[in-house]
Amino acid sequence: MLKRLITLITLCFLYLASSAQTIDNAAVLARKQVPILCYHQIRNWRASDKLVDKDYIIPPETFKAHMKMLADSGYHTILPDELYDYLTKGTPLPDKPVMLTFDDTDGDQYEVARPELMKYGFKGVYFIIFNNINKNHHYMTRQQIRQLSEEGNVIACHTLTHANFKKIQGTHWEAEIDVPKKKLEILTGKPVNYFAFPYGVWNSQGLPQLHKRGFLAAFQLSEKRDPNDAIMTIRRVLDCGYWTTATLDYNIKHDFRSRPVKTKPTLVDSSNNSLKTSKK
Ligand SMILES: [Zn+2]
């Protein structure tokens, strides 16, 4: 009996040792940032739209011009798995990589963005607010999301109700994050490994929850990355509705430059999905 117990403990130890993985934050931050663009509504402006809303509402003709500019300039879209391997292991990316991300489950991302992306062989990442699916005619259906996934795009998590990440606590972690993650996995038949913070809002204290819940990386907007958890605070910029193609081109080139920062490595123990930051 004792012998069996010792063997079991040894096996557990070996398993833990082999599955522990360290993310070198200094290395992640030192790598050239990949431009990541963020979209919400793709529709013509209405008289009631305020200037601030136009950060989030890009007219279809502007969106089309921006996609054409990216294609004509030789950009290649990449997906989160490629970005993760590049940031954590240095796996090479295609020339002029860019990532296109779409938040909030808006139906025009399917109606307008999908055909434009297909025209150029581009793929996108769709961060789904689970409760918006089938909510009304402004939002995507389950079938549309499944189709986007089957066509090679990535379906990712943007909480159940667009909850403010800083305010999630207790049982809400499960309700806002675990439940929609699992439901999206059932809907697409694929793992959901990526997360975007609603409103781009995050705090360092909450980041271990994302590791614990099995996410590989998370995306914010354009705040500085967390030096001790860079992979969970990847930056994106809003491609604003009033940007010209020249503005977009400029921001792609200038908004994603790396700046030196002090870091500590993040120890991700994938065996039990717990995370520790080394104290040193
Ligand atoms: Zn959102």
C-alpha cells in the first residue's frame, strides 16, 4: 500500500515538473508587437451617433478601403495561436503580420466584414458576448458563429454579459467566463483559448483567474501591457470610423513599437492551471 502511494506521489511530481511552463515576460515584451486592430459596429453613421461613438462605428465603405489598403500593402492576417507561439517561443510569423479582431457579436461583422475578409484570404478573431447571440437582428446567430469557425476564423470569449473585468468576483468568475467559454466550445466544437476584456478594462489582480480558467492569452485595448503578465494584456487599437487609410497605415507602424520595461517571469503551471509570479 505504502509502495503504491510512493509511486503515485512520484508520478504526480514528475507530471507537475514536466507540465510547468515559464513565460519569460522580458522576452515577450522584447519581441516586435504585431499590429492588432479592433472593430465593433460596421455601419453608416446616424445623426444620433456622437463623435466618441465613431471610434466604435466604422462605415462599410471605410472598412472596405482599410481592408484593401492592408491587402495592397502586403499584410497577412494571423490568428491567436500563431501570435502565442511567436510571443512565447519566437516562432516566425509571415511578412507584415496583422490581426483583425471583432468584438461584441455584431451582425454586420458577419454581413459586411466576412465577405471583405474572404476577398483577400484574410481570417479574423471574433470575441463573442455570449448573451448577445440571437438577441435581436443586430447580432449574429449561433449558425453564423459556427460558420465563421468552420471557415477558419477564431471564436473567442468576451464574457457572458460584457461584464467589467475589474468587478468580477466570487461565483461571477464561473458565470461570466467559464460558462460562455464552455458554451462556445460546444457551439464550435473547438477549444476557446483566448479572451478580450470588455471595454478594454483589466487589473493585474484578476489576470491569474484567466490562467486558472485555461486561457492562453488575453487582449486589451491600448494601455501599457502588464510587465509581469504580458501575454494576458496584449494590446490592440481601435480602427476608428473616421480614420483615413493613411491614418490607419501610420498607426499600424507607430502604435505597436516595443518600449523597454522591467519584468518578472510568469510561472504557468498548466497541470492545475494555477499561476504564480516568481518572487525575486
Ligand atoms: Zn466589448
